[in-house]
Amino acid sequence: MSLKKRAFARKERNVFRIDVHATHGWQVRVQRQNRSYTQFFSDKKYGSPEKAFEAALAYRDQLLKELPPPINPTARLRTPEVRRKAAESINRSGVIGIGFSVKVTRQGVRRPYVQGYWTDADGRRRATSRSIEAHGLKGALELVCRKLYEVQGNRGLSVEEMVRRALPALEKLYQQARATR
């Protein structure tokens, strides 16, 4: 197995092969606390790709020993309360999981949609959308709210309450989208 294949098979973290024009070697890239550490190990300087790779690994290992462990950027979003507040801060409809979007077709036609978002039992993000042109704004919103109510296991707001809360904001967003056509 070639060195390049071996390195990728081992998936050496923070060590990347560079083969661009006359530049051949291994690059170590590590980021900690918004600071980047980068070092290039040239095949030519080290005599061979294998020796450059070994030097890159040694440098990486030493660097990782000296640096603090990485901060998990999502750790602060793990509590339900923090996730709820984050979702509320970016929500424009007034109901978490309901949004408005305009999709552009291949022909360049702008089509407005009501969208619903949720996280399934496996933690994967899921979505549904309904066309405002096909169902009307309130009809599309009701369909999305029913789906959210169904997948959320009847937790939270009723379908009627979701529609009541989200409709004024979506009407405003829809009017703004129509004005920019």
C-alpha cells in the first residue's frame, strides 16, 4: 500500500497531504481557541514522503501534548433550555419549528413555502414544507402544524394554537416576499 493510501487509511488526524504543482509534502493543521497552528513538511527537505510524514506525525503529537484540549463548540447547546432559547432567538414565526422560505425553481420562478423542522428520535434534523401557492398560506401552515404535532408526539402546542401564533408573522413574511418579486 502506498504511503498516501496508508495515511488516508489510518486517517491521521490533523495531517494532510499536499501535492500541488511543485509543492509536495505533509501539512499539520491544528486549531485551538481560535488560533491556528500550521507546519509544512516537504518531501524534498526530509528526503522522502515517508520521512516527511513521520516528521509531521512527530510534530503533531508534540503540538497536541503542549496545547490545551479542544473546546467542544456544541457542548453549550446540549441542555434543552439552551437549545430552546437559541431556537427562539432565530425564530421569525413565533413558533419553534415553523418557518417561511422562498424556493427558486430551475426556471427562476420564486415559490413561497411554509416549512416545519424537528429533530427525530435518532437526533437527526427533519423537515417538511408545503407550498403556499398550492394550499394558501393558512392551509400550508395548518398542514405543517399537523405534521409537527404528529411527530412531536402531542407535546407542546395544539395545531390550532400553532396556527394562531404563527399566522400573523408568516403573513408579514409572505407580504414582504411578494413585494420583492
